[in-house]
Amino acid sequence: MLLAYDLAVFEVSIAVTTLTTALQSADGARQAAPLGRNIVPVVVPPAPSDQPTRPNPARTVLLAFLLLLGGLGVIKLLQFRQ
């Protein structure tokens, strides 16, 4: 019986703390509203650049070469296991 009472007192204290925090947040929002502050932040997506970038042929060739080496390595490894 005492444990149930302690649990109920604990739940009430949590509820009081939650209510107090919510009321303080609502009061802060009401005070900030006349100042023109937004409560919800606005996220702006990134804009594309004005000048398009050129493809980098050296990087493309290097990437293709590395992928080819990796593929050949996997093929050699599979042939070696048989």
C-alpha cells in the first residue's frame, strides 16, 4: 500500500514538472510572438550553383581504373578458390 502511494506521488510530481515546463514554454512563445520571432525554424534547401561544374576527366579515368582493378581482383580471387 505504501509503495502504491509513493508511486502515485512520484507520478504527480512528474506531471507537475511537465505542466510547469509546458506553461513556461507557452508563455515564452506568447511573449516572442509580438516581436515577430518564429517559433518554428524555417529550413531553406540549398540552391544550385549559378555556374555548372565541368566534368573532371582525370578523376573519372582514375575511378574507372580503380573499379576495373577491384573487379579483376575479385575475379582472380574467385578463380583461385576453385
